[in-house]
Amino acid sequence: MRTSNSFSTIGDVNEIQIVDNVTQLEIVDLSFIPRFGVKGAGAEAWLATQSIAVPDFPNSWCFLSKGGIIARLGANEFLIEDRTIAPQLTQACKSPPPKVYPVLRQDLASALIGLQVNELLLQTCNFNFQSLSITENPVILTSMAGVNVTVIPGVLQEQPFYRIWCDCTFGVYLWQTLNAIVSELGGGAIGNATLL
């Protein structure tokens, strides 16, 4: 299991190549990457039976052995995002053991990348992301533009790279709001093919 906070992959083992025209701030929709959620007193032990190593502490994340990510959202709740492992876990959890509860994950999954990410965060969020040590792989549960979000800050090819998830019912609003601010700051939306 890699412990670095520097993303070299998004959701699988494919290397990301950022094209030369990425500006100071970009937003990308990553909702296409499958997600799986599980919680309960037996969730960590069940994940171990599935050969999934979990982060040691709540509100932290780590890479999966094959390139996806797993976030520990609390003592007994986990979010897994990966093209191969998440669908396998969904299948394996159709008849869960006692104290293991699958969590439907239909989030808007997006990312912000570029040197002006902090400027956008200052406008939309009251959490001071600059106070974090991203080497500790933190998971932040906060609100952004009035929407509850889960955020994983990191670095992608030497640029700030923030993964963001929110409930799909607020997805369009949050996307439009963030995209408008990205545009105001001179950036724009990029297709996921730009990063993959």
C-alpha cells in the first residue's frame, strides 16, 4: 500500500498525463469512477477478508494496492473508489455479514487542479486547507458553497489536486457554482480524458 499523498493515478493504474494547456485552475468531473461504501462495526474486518487494507485513523485515506483509493470517513465507515475493486466489493456485499452495511454512493465526484485551488477554497469554504499537512493523507468533511462535501487534498504532477465528493442531489448546483468561480479565476472545465 502506498502512503504518498501524491496522486499518480485516478481510480486505477493508468498514469495521468496533464496536457500542456492546463491553466492555473481547472475542474473535472470524475463521477464515472465507480464507488463503494460500507459501514458498521464489522466493516473493517469484512474489508480485510476482501484483501483491502484500510487507513489506520478516521478521516484519512490511502491508495489501494492496485491504484484506487480508500477513505476512512469515521471509525467504521469507508469509501472506496476504483474501477475494478469497487464493483467487486459491491457484488461481494450483496449478502453482507452481521454488522456490515453497504452504503449507496451516487456522489458527484469532481476534482480541482491548479495553483489557484486555494483561492477558490477561500471563496467557497470556511475550512483552512493551508493548515493541513497533506503528507498525513487527511480526509476533510466540511461544507463548500453551502453543500456538505468530502475533500481529499493532494498533489498531482506538482500541482494542488483536490478530490471532492458531494451528494448527487446537490451535484448540479455545486458543479455550476464551482465552475463559475473557476471561470472567474481564468480556468475552466476539462474533460476527464485530459487527465487519463
